[in-house]
Amino acid sequence: NAGVTQTPKFQVLKTGQSMTLQCAQDMNHEYMSWYRQDPGMGLRLIHYSVGAGITDQGEVPNGYNVSRSTTEDFPLRLLSAAPSQTSVYFCASSQNRDRGQTGTQYFGPGTRLLVL
Amino acid sequence: AQSVTQPDIHITVSEGASLELRCNYSYGATPYLFWYVQSPGQGLQLLLKYFSGDTLVQGIKGFEAEFKRSQSSFNLRKPSVHWSDAAEYFCAVAYNDMRFGAGTRLTVKP
């Protein structure tokens, strides 16, 4: 199994450009999520999905869109990039939820995004 | 509001000394609890987790953590730190989603 994969590893954007960060997992996990990591702030949840066709907002959803058309893929879209979105982005997935709680998450290697 | 607090931003310990990293949470119900470690430029690796049962859990690399319901804490410990333990450590709690603390950066002195 490849686990959780993310592409690209590094991206430079100009303000106002759009792009999609790709995330895929081959573990048949229901739960997938996107985080951004900024110095001194840990990981902050952007969006998450509990299954195909279902998404929800996390702590910092503004400026980002997601969709979940398949179990395997969970892309993150930046519609109009801003310098404040310069960050490292991590995708994660976990197995079936138990009693409404999210299980152990497995993380991708991250995407470093620089918005000029 | 749900929150996770790691009070120590940066800790320095000598190699061979003991280590305790603190984590407190604020949730309506007992969530699942995790500790992750991140080496520079790397993703996150799970050290250990608590779902239920014995409140002292053992993890990889010689780490352990103790869940104390009365204190809403889940502190990470290691009896003897190695230079390779230098990294950033994140406490996380999960209920409907997973939330992370801000992290504690560990420096190990020779």
C-alpha cells in the first residue's frame, strides 16, 4: 500500500491564481481531512469528509473548497490564492469512525505552498 | 469550545534525562487522545493513542502517556531521552474530527 499520497510536493503561486492540491489514499478509509501547518500554530483543520459525497468545515475553511466524489480522493481547491495561504498542507485519512469518534489518522508527506 | 493546549512551546533536556510533555484538553465528552511526532521536514508519525481501558498507554520509541480524566490531561513521558528524540511533538484529540495542539519543540543537549 502507498498509504496517503499528496501532489505536488512544492508549489509557488501568484496572488489570485487557483490550484488544486491532490490527496489520495489506498487504505479504503472513510474519513479524510486537510490541515494546514503554520509556525507556532500546530495543525489546523481546514475541511474533512466522513465518506464519499459528505464534507464539512473545520477550524479554518475560508478560501478553500473540497469535494469527495470517491472514497480514495479528497482534493483541496484554492480558488483565489492569497499570501496568507502560504503554509504546509497535510492530508490525512483514518478508518471507520467508532461511536462518532475519529480513529488514528495517517498523514501524507505534505505540500509546501508559497503564495507571492 | 473544544480545545487542546500544550503549555510548553519549547523544552530542552539533556540526553539521558527524563522527559514529560504536557497536554490538556477541553471537550464535552472523553475524546480519543493521541501523540504524534514530527521530525524536521517530515510528516507526522503516531507515537501512541488512548481510546479506552488502561489509562497508561505504551507507544513506540519508549514513550508512554497517562490519561487523567480528573485533570483532562494526557501527558507524554520518556524515562531517558536520546538525541534522536529531538523533534516537534503534537498532542491531538478526536471526537467528530481531530484537533491538534500547537506543538512542543524538543531540543536534546549532548
